[in-house]
Amino acid sequence: MPVLPPRGRALTPATLSVISAVLLPLTLTACGGSPGPADPAGAKNTAAKPAPGFPYTVTNCGVKTTFPAPPQRVVTMNQHVTEIMLALGLRKSLVGTAYLDDTILPAYAKAYASVPVLAKEYPSKEKLLAADPDFVYGGYASAFAANEGRARDDLQGSGINTRLNLENCAQGKTSMDDLYQEIEETGRTFGVPDRAERWTEQARATLAATAAGLKGVEPLSVFVYDSGDKTAFTAGGKGIGNDLINRAGGTNVFADLDKSFGDATWEQVVARKPDVIVIYDYGSTTVAQKKKRLLEDPVLADVPAIRNKRFAVMPLSDVVLGVRAPAAVERLAAQLHPEAAE
């Protein structure tokens, strides 16, 4: 079981301060001769008290970690976990970040601009270690790729604790409950459970308002087009994207795909006759290019969504387990059921 503080790492400024506090009285005693008589009545207990809520033990994606205090030097890898940190007001804990899918949310732009960007995508292990983190927070399993030296065990061996976003290891289908757990556990890890609770209350209120607006609306069948040419890379039933579609008044035609993302054949798309195609917007292929590819494919000509040119668009960062998800449900609902938003 990993336990802080880590061993075998360079001393941080906070550690040096503690050492100085211990050694300074010894130095003064050596300079001033023998110490005077002990004064038990006047002695003070200078041992540091644990922060409220600590030690805190959590098991995350199979890794059990005990934190005697909040992490102080954090690197986030992947946009949605960076935005979780910023939403919880933890900018001062960040010493580095990496890998944006698109533009950071405007509400967090100023805070994000003050954090060093270690790499456009994932940093090398050397670049990561150079930031001297005591905690690394990854959004996707690829953040902790073993073949690149960033496996969670390897980082723990360097004295660095880790967290992986729960969408990567949820049992069964991922839902908003997993998002609430992600926020709660991150808040507890950093000693700000009150902030996590307030965020969750606001998220629940947003979702409740969207659900009320969709009352009585007939769900539309939805095919998610992430990417792909020979096959369709789409959203399966296991990821948070499936829950977003359901809450927005839709039904994912590939909900039976037991993955967050996976490949489907174009023949399957045709057979399932989606009413709407939701395009995930990210990367170098534009939404316009994706629409063109779909509209010009003769195989898809009789698909209702193609025939009626019914498209919705969602940024990829909206449809993963992060703080955008509740508002993303509202935005998707407005595209699927514009009549309900009027």
C-alpha cells in the first residue's frame, strides 16, 4: 500500500523547511553551551497535527493509497482531470499539466494559463520527473502507459502517488454517480470535501432542470460518430457518453457495445436506423469533413439521420467523466429536442 511521504526523491522546499525547524535549535544549543534545566511545565508540543480528514485512504482503479496530508505538487495529464482540479480551486497545487483535447473552459482559462504545460500530448517520463511531482492525475489509461515508463507502479517506485479517472475502471456502465464519486474522492484527497459537495449539488440541480424540460419527450435513436472510414468508431454503452445521451432524450444505438468506445460496421449503422448522428468534435478532422464523409457515403443514404440531415455536435471533452458533463447533457438535449428548449 503506497504511503506518503515518498522515499528516494529530491527534497522539496516543504521538506527542507521541516528539517531546518528541527536542526536550528540543535545548532543554537551547540553554539551556546550546555542547555539549561528542563522546564516540563513550559514545554510546548510542537508536533504537527494532521490536517482535518487525514490520513485519508482511497482505492482507485485497484491501487490503494494512504495520504497523511494533501498532495502538494501535482501534474495532470488529460484535459478533463485538469478541469476537475481547477473546478475545485486547486490551481496552486498544480506544477504541470499536459494534453488538451480542445480549448480549456473559459471559467478556468486564467487559472490554467498560470500552470506550466509540460507537453502538447503526454510528457516523457524524464520530463514528468523533472517537474518533481508528488502526485500525477491521469484522465485516460494511456496517461500511465507502461511502455513509456509512466506505469502507476513505476511512478510509485519514484515516490509519486497517482490517480486514474474512474471511467477507465468503472464496473458496468459509467454514470453520473461515477462522476460524483470522482469529484468526492478528489476533493477528499486534497482536503476540500466542502468544495466537492458544493459542485455536486450544483451538478444535480443542472441535471434536474434538464430532465424537467424533457418530461414527456419521446427519445430519439442516436449514433455517435467519433471517427473512422472502413469502420465506424463510436460510443459504446460503458462510457459516460451513453448516460449523457440517455439524459438528453436519446437512445444510443450501440449501447450494447460493452466498451466506452469501439468499432462498429457501417452495415450495423444502417440496420439500426439512427434518427440523429452526434459528431464528436476534436483533432485535425473537422466537423464539416466528418459530415461530408457521412452524407456522401452511398451505403448510408437510407439512414433516417442522413436522409433528414439530423446532426448534433459535441466536443470530445464534454463527453468524458469530467466537470463539463452536466452542462453537456443540457447542450445535447437542446440539439436533440430543440422544441423542448423553446
